[in-house]
Amino acid sequence: MTQIGVLVGNPRPASRTLQAALALREALASTLGVPVEGPVVEAAELAPAVFTQPDTIKAALETLGQADVLVIATPTYKAAYTGLLKAVLDQAPSGWLRGKIVVPLQIAASDKHALAVEVHLRPVLAELGAVVPQAVFLNEASLPADVTDFDLDSLKVLR
């Protein structure tokens, strides 16, 4: 069974970035004709362990590595992905994503950051061995203010 995992690099738990990543996972599952299942890891929950408990990060990465497809999502901080996501990915072993399909998702407040997902996030994922067929950028204005109002159908760009 195809599993679609999600890694969210937002330092805030239960963020709109998480909701967008889950919506993208749902759209991918629908396209692939598979159930929506797979591990979901929020870097925000790993934050206290990032520099002090490498085994915790390693376990999370191993869990994500078991998925067939990954969505790796981040908000835009200083025109790039978050430092927290970088700190987590820095602990991934060489070739961690070798041959794995990964769809990066980056969200920003302005369309002028639309290339950040291509210029900054895609190369890191490729360095880890990922196959990145498509990167996705979303302007945060297209997201609902309240995560409880999140509706996949309102994000036509994801389909």
C-alpha cells in the first residue's frame, strides 16, 4: 500500500502549513487512487530535541523514510525555508531520500517568494537523493485564517 508521509517545518504546531500539507497529501492520494495514510511529523514537536536528542530526530526521519511519497512543507522565513526544517534535514543520513518521490510545498506572504521552493528547498531535497517531480508554492492569502476552516476544495491550485 502506498503511504504518503508529511514533514512540516513550521516552528508553530498545528499551523496552516500543516493543514496545507495535509490537503496536498489528500490531493496526491486522490490522484494516485490510494488511501490517505502515512506518517505525519511536525518539526515543531521535535524542536526541543533538535540539538540535544539526535536519536529522537533519527527515529522521526526513519519513520518518514518508510513512506513511499513525502510532502515536505514549510513557511517562508527570510526568503527561504525555516531554520528548524534545515536543522532536522541536516540530521538525515546521506541518501535518506534516495529514489523517493518528494513534493516540496512552500508558503509565503508574497508571490515574490514563489521561486524560493525551487531555489532553496528543492536543492536540499535533491542532495538527499529525492526525486522532485513538482514543487508547489502557495501564497498564504489563499489559506484560511483559521485552520478549522481549512477546505481542500478551496485550494484549487493543489489539484
